[in-house]
Amino acid sequence: MVDTRTSKIAGRVAATNVADPGERLRQILSSMSHGKASLQGLSQLQATLLSFSTMAPMILVSALGGTTRVRPPFNLVISNVPGPKKPLYWQGARLEGIYPMSIPSHGQALNITVTSYVDELEFGITGCRRSVPHLQRLLGHLESSLAELEATVGA
């Protein structure tokens, strides 16, 4: 099921309204490339400060006890974290998977974190039960969208 509304991320279309999985992927890749290009040329400190400045309002509201009168500038965080490319072991036992988790802060409705482990992607979805009361449905949509994408790219 594709949302017919157009989502914007940092002024760029997020392609949630594009039904064709191949075209949706092309638009997402274009948006990601644009975002990465805007950070090129910044030092690590400058990039960190820029990231912090976007998170500062949420951090400040949470530190002040959080109030419903102050809304954060966004309520969805999506991040990807590169993980180990080789299997990890602990006392001879192989680590089978990594399950990313986040702690939503005040005003945040949903956090989606993706991390890689060897040749797989692991998804962690954390949501506010009031803002996203049927989080399980999101997992179903994620599963069907990934199947569509795999069929499109021949994976």
C-alpha cells in the first residue's frame, strides 16, 4: 500500500507516493545523493555540529521535562548504521543477528534504524504507542515493500 501523499525530507520528496518500486528507489537514491553532497566539504566537527543543531530542539524539550505545547521539528527518525562485514563470535558461539533499537524522545512518534550484519540488513522499529498504535501493520508493509523491491532488482 503506497501513501498517496507526498512526504518531504529536508525539502526533498521522499518518494512515499511513488507506486513503482524501481522508480521509488531511483528517487530515494537521488535524494540520498543530494543529502550526502550537501555534507561533502564539511569537516567531521562541522558535520557533527550540523547534526546536533537539527536534534537540539528535541533534546532541549526533553531536558526541560517535555511539554505538549512545544512540538519538535520532526517526529520520525530514520537512520542506517553500517555493521560488521564478518561474523562475530563470543566464546565460540556465532552471533546470528543484530537488532537495532532506539529510545524515542519526547514528541518522536517513530524511529526506524537499519543496520547491516555480514550479508543481511536488520531493521529495528520503535514507536510511540499513542502516535503509532498499530506498529505491527508497519512491519507488514515493510515486508511487502521489500519483496516488491527485491523482485524489481532481481535479488
